[in-house]
Amino acid sequence: MKFEFSDDQLAIRDAINKLCADFDADYWLDCDTTGNFPQAFVDAVCAGGWFGIAMPEQYGGSGLGITEASVMMQAVSQAGGGYTAASAIHLNLFGLNPVVVFGSDEQKQRMLPPLIRGEDSACFGVTEPNAGLDTTSLQVRAERSGDGYLIHGQKHWTSMAQRANKVLLLARTTPRDEVKRKTEGLSLFYTDLNRDYAEIHEIPKMGRKAVDSNAVFYDGMPVPQEDLIGEEGKGFRYILHGLNPERILIAAEAVGLGRLALKRAVDYANERVVFDRPIGKNQAIQHPLARIWMELEAANLMTFNASSKYDAGEECGAEANAAKYLAAEAGFNACEQAVLTHGGMGYAREYHVERYMREIMIPRIAPVSREMILNFVGEKVLGLPRSF
């Protein structure tokens, strides 16, 4: 069996590389230093029609699959922007997947085109400080009020909330002690992020300074009934449907960033001369870089194996989780070795690899931890007893 990208998929990669060529390493260094959002880059992606790559054609999208979206996002990350670039546009590609799958025709027509055109900017309101990965323990409430709901409570790690005018929000509509199964009673909304009722505080963090992460405090934010996605109480199932494509995209981006770091390391190893010889001649430099190439290629194969299964409508939970795990680990190893290959200069911002090192921590931690993926594989693939 031989895996190859189609001509159309290769054309996507080439087009993204051409677009990204206008945003060099110094552009991304400036974004990381100042915290300025890469608006010029986002505008260029939007102008190219890329926001709708995996959205249905009838709503202004291209109607392509997660494979094509992964090709695109890997190229974005690998071209130099890393997770600063990827995170600035990531949600537009997959975030409204629950609306695509479970929304009404009216909701799709109302919600999808403005996001594809770049008129709306969305954030993702799921994680909470007291729940973490235990999504069924969410405490943010959506209380019935007239023809809609009022949102109360706190969300954490809501990326892009400083800029977003929309939020995809998971909230509890029925108290946990009143449902038969803990996965019931959670509802999903896509609605206006009304700052009159939402207090947003940015979280200072280790990397990706240009793309904000936030704690959001909701105090009676009104949500109309028509912004409820699907059935009340079924939101947990709707969110689960989007987990596999999210993991696949994260994996593709991690491989892209790992390849970017590896290229920087290889270039430096060829150019840096110590004791009258390029340091790349030394096996202590050469062998780790060779191993990293193999790790990245293996992770990449798992990533596109998962995406092809997803696009074919096949079960791909194990592959998507494995891809995210393998790509994050391979990417981390690549970024660490890139810093070490540069020696002391690897610690200097002007050589860029220290930013890659900080950013690659994102896929190791989010959207699910390494340990939870190992739990999933142990239970669902190997048939071992549930460990938590």
C-alpha cells in the first residue's frame, strides 16, 4: 500500500506555501515579541477563501475534507508561523463542525457564511477551571429565561475571546444530579459574546503571545432559543463528534512545527563551523536529527491515516488520538533538539527555535493530555479495564 497526496492536495500545499512566503520569520518574531495579533496573515488567508476549506459548498465553503484541511494547516505551521499562525485561524476550519452536523438549515445559513467570509470571529467556550478534562463536571449554567437562556459561570482557556464576537459554548441546562447519565443535561450554543454580560481576562502564558487565551466570567449573558444547537441536553454528544477532526488538525500542525524546527537545526548544523568542521559532521549532532526525521515521518503517516478514515466515514478514534500523541511527542523532540543543536544561540530569540520550543508545548497539553490518550488506547484498543 502506497500513500500519496492527490494533485489537488499538493496544489493546496503549494498555494499555502506561496501565501505564507509573504510572512517571514521576522514577522512571526515580531508578533511573538509584541503580542500583536497576525491580522495581515489572517486577512490574507480569508481573502484566499481558505476559511471554508472543510465547510459545505452551499454555505460558501469548498466542501473538502479534514485531509485537505490538515494539508493546509500543516503547511501553515511548517512555513514559519508555527502555532501562532495555526491558532489564529484554527477555529475557523473545524470549530463549527457541530453546527455543520447537528444545526438546522436556518442555523447553517445564518452562522456559517459570516465565519467563512471572516466577518465573524469565534471562540470556543468549553474548558472550566474546576472541571479540566472531566467535561461532564462542567458548572457553567444556562438557565431558562423567557424565550431563551441566561448564562452564568466561568470558562477558562477560551482562546481568541479578546477579539471574538461569537462563542461556541457548552453549558449545563439540567443539574448533574437530575440526569440519569452524567453525559446528559449539557447543551451547546453558538451565540453572540455579549461583553455587557461577560467579563474577559487574558491569561499571561508561556508562548503564543499573539493569540490570546482567557478566563471568561458570564453573569446572566442572554442567549436566544434559536442559538441552541440541536436538542437541549445533547451537547456533550455534539462536542464529541468534533474531537477526532480537532486531534487530526492538531497533529498535522505539530508535525509541521517539528519539520520547521528540524530544518532550522539542519541548516545550522551545516553552516556552524567549530574545530574547523561543520558541527553536522559530528554524529552526536547528526544522529539525533536523523532519528527526529523518522519520528516526524511516522507521526505524519498516522495523521493522514486518521484523516483518510475520518473523511471516508470510518471509525478513527484510535488513529486520531494516536496521531495527536505521536505528532506532539515527535514535534517536541524536534524543537528540543533544534535548540540543543544551536547551543547557546538556541536560547536567543533571533534564531527562532526557542519560540518553537515554547509553542510545541501546546499540542502536548491540549486539547487532551498525553495520559488521557494512553487511557483511551489502553481501554478502547487493548481492552484493558478502565483506569479512571
